[in-house]
Amino acid sequence: MDRGHVPARIGVPDVVTVEEETGRLRALDYERGGGACRDEAVRAVARGERLLCAQATGVVLRRLLVALADLHNLAAWTCFDTGVDHTALRHWRRAGELAARAGNQDLVANVHYRTGRLRLHRGAPAAALSCFEQGVVAARQAGSRHAVAMLFANQAWAFASLGDAEEALRRLGRARDAFEASTPSVAPAWARFFDETDLTGLSGMVHSELARTVDRAHAARAIRDLTEAVVGYPEEMTRSRLFGLIALIGNHLLGNDFDHAAAVGDRALALAGEVDSLRVADRLRPVGRLARACRADPRARELAGRIAEFATPA
């Protein structure tokens, strides 16, 4: 399909072009961060929206609506990853509209999940929980245990951020149960990243938050899960591996294990330069503050300085 021309009538090949472009850009996002593909994703959305003006059969139109919703969903994520929240939310609203019009509740659930992740990242766990709960409703309507599992795991993260250990661990258990009853191998493209490794990584994040908000004893479990996840992420999941390493630094610092904190810090900071994502600096800053609080130790003091050089305080 000519990128500047909209045919009078479209067929399956035109939709496949949109789907393949989304897949290519999603792979770039995973590996190099939203900054590596945000502008391309936004341009692709504009081109794809024009296809709605063309004639199409009902089957082709429904597939196009899902493809465009997924593309908006991805464009929103890249905007969030690069700190453009208002644009991200606009793309997610459009993604939700298109997915609902297509009757694809699984994708609607994924949009709520991603919106919740923005709220969680911005320090609003209660608002995140509201988004995740809407996602659970949509996931159940879709009959997707896989999506339910992903949303329960993220609810656990939000409850841990609120310091509610009992509810966080309960949701984490429900996430595990739903995941074991699901079939991850047939997950749609927008949710395929959520596998055994990602669930383990999320468990590590939940225990990391509980170590921060409730009891440092949770750091040991966080270290175990995060270490397993970092090893298990595929090579192309650079950003996920990096976020796991950053969380590991914090847990080692909480345990006063400055040798491991420094060693993991070396790995994380080397990898951070390969990922174009403002969230990297956002996650490094609290770890840097934790390292500064341990400044009596020279290894922690050096680590704090190196993090400060990379992640200038906002």
C-alpha cells in the first residue's frame, strides 16, 4: 500500500501492512525504548486512521479496527515511555474506542492495564487500581485468563505500593492461579510479553515495593525473583531486563549488600545507555537516593554518584 494514498476499497493485505508495522515498532520499543520508535508510531497511526475512510467488508473492517487500536495502544506506550503523558492518554482513549467498536474486550483490557501502569509509575497507585479493575472486568468478558492474570499481578504491585501486604500477596497468588489456567502461547500480540518470566519479574517488583513500604525482609524474595527474571528475559527484551536490574540494586542496598549493589549497578548503567526511555532515569532516581542514604559505605557512595550523573534529579 502506498503510504500517502488511500485506496477506495481495502482488503486483508492493507490490514496486514498495519499489523506488520505495529509488530516491527513493538520489537523496537522492547529492545531500545519508546524514544527509538515513538515518532514512527505516531506517523503510522495517522496513516492507519485514513484507511477508515475506505470501503471494506465487515470482516476486513473489524480486523482493521483491532489493528488500529493496537497501533494506538503501542503509540501511547511509546509516548508514556518518553514522558508525554497527555498524548499517551489521548492515544489510549482512541485505542479503547476502536477496540470496543470491534468488540475486542481482550484489547480493551490491555488498554486499561497500560493506562494503569502510567498511573502507577506516576505515583498514583489508587488511580492505577481503578484502571486495573476496569481491565479485569473487560478481561473476564473476553474470557481471557491470561489477561486476568496480568491485571491481578499489576494490582498486586499497586497494593504493595500502598503498603497493603496482605492484599498484594493475595492478588499475586490469584495472578499465579489464573496464569497457570491460561494458554500464554496463544496470547494476542499486545499481551504476548506476559509470560512466566514476566510474571516472576512482577513478583519481584511486588516484593521490592513491600520491602520499601512494609518490611525489608521482602527484599530477599525480591532478589530471588528478579534475578531469575533478568536471566530469563529474551535478548530483545532489553528494557525489561534493565528495569529488573534497577530494582535489584535497590533490594541489595536495603540488605546492606553493597558489593552486589555495585556489581548490579555496573550492569544496569551499562545497559541504560542502550535504551531511549525516560522511565529508566525515573526508576534510577529513588535507587540513587537509597544509595546516598548509605553514603558511609564507599561503594554505595560511588554508586550514588554514578546514578546521579546518568539520572539528573527531576
